[in-house]
Amino acid sequence: MAALVKCLIVLCAAVAASGYGLGDMDVVFHLFHRGSPSVSEPLLPTANSIMQSSFSPFRPTVITIHNSGENVSGNFNAFVVPAHLTAQDVNLIAVDWSAGSGMYTQGLANAVQCGERIASFINLITNIANYGPENYRIVGVGLGGHIAGIAAERVIAGTIAHIVAIDPSFFGWTHNPNILSADKASKVEVLHATAGVLGYDHPLGHLDFYPNGGTYQTSCGADASCSHILGYAFYAESLTSEGGSQFVATACDSYEEAVAQTCSGEKGVVFGGIEDKTGQSGIYWFQTNFVPPFAQG
């Protein structure tokens, strides 16, 4: 097994170095808002397209980035888009880069280019609407978690307010210079749902959460795909749990404590939601229910 994992890592690194190339129309931006929560408004990366759209500089903006093998109408956005629009009146821009991410290795090779396209789009909005990066939250899953950081560090007019990386990918990222890190945004929040299996294992952000130990989720057994999906199901629930249970986490002294579920620190930091998390940092663990609602706090 160790040899297989090593071969996969080498293969991913080699493919990433070779690159596939994204065409001009291979990254598409879809705008949702409360006035149109289920039918998107495609945006071109041009001033005319943005100025003639329903994008509002008076709303905060959430950008979502799907994983390889998905598209804008996939499972991730089916959970996250309606949850965000329920929680807050936002411009919700769902990035569709499925033309360049059908296979994992293809998506890995195109991750930097995708991040650059997203950054250029954010920079364009800044130039035409005087709308700064402090108004953005970028939410990515799998490869999208790392792409969120790639995009954020290429924004030229300031610092992105918040990145939420849900089960950011493992293979091809251990020695990757573009890996997600805490310096990519004012607040980088990471949920590890399949740590060391599909998702990255060690802490990457200001806040790293390991639900149920972070490797496999309680109601999934040893099914990593199921656990990966539950990662964004937890996030979606966190956005709509106002007045209900929250994912209240316990502080851990180390990554090893988090995966062993032996944390005994202070309890009170909450995963997800829309609240400001200025000043919060650390490694955290929480348990979930087997079925929705998953939060126990």
C-alpha cells in the first residue's frame, strides 16, 4: 500500500508539472443570488458582462470552487449554494472549471491556471466596481480548496477575507509550492473529512477541524467518498443552523490528538457558519450525529 501511495504521489506530481492547459472558455462563472437562487446568470470576465449583470457591490460575495469530476450543478454546489443564500444575502459565484478537471490528474495539472483565472476575475471586479477583496469568502472542496488559496494570493488589491477549504486534496500536494496555507487569506478555515485518504492530513490553515477524527466520518464506515461528501454537508448545515445545534469543537494540542480523538482543551470554537472568526486559531475536533442534523453542539 505504501508503495502504491508513493507511486500515485509521483504520478500526480509528474502530471501537474506537464500541464494540460485551460482554454479561454474553460472556466465559467455562474452568478446566483436570492432573486435567482436556482437559475444562474453566466458571467464573462469582461467589464460589460459584470456591469450588465445582477452582481451587486452592496452585497458580500461567496465564490465556490468544485472538485475534479464535478461541475457547477454537481453535488457540492447543490449543498452549498442554497445554504449560503439562505444564510445571507450574497452574490454567489459558482466557478465551473469542469472542462479542465474531468479527471483528478487533469484537475491537478490545471489548478494553478484555474486559480489565476479566478484571481483575474476578482481583480476585474475590483477595477470596475471599487469592490475590495475584503468582501469575499472563497469556498473550495478537494482540489478547489487549494485553488481557493492560489486565487487568493494572486489578488492584487488586498487580502481575501475568508477561505473555507473542505477536505482539500492530498495526492500531489505534499511538496507542492501552491498548497493551501494560512497566509493566503485573513482567515483560512479547513475541514478534514478524509485526512490522509482523499484529503490532506496535516493542518493547513488558521483553523483546522477534524470531525470524528478527520479520516472517516461516523455514518460512512470506511467509505472515503461518503466521508468526503459529508464534509460539505456539515458545512452546508453550519450555514443554516441559526437557533439550532452548531458544530462546537474541542481544542487539541496536536494533529495526533485530533485524529486519535483524545483532545481535552477548551470547547467553544464553532466550525463553519457566517460569523466573524477574527482572533481564532488552532486545531479542533468535534463529533457528529449519524444522521442530519449532524451537529451536536
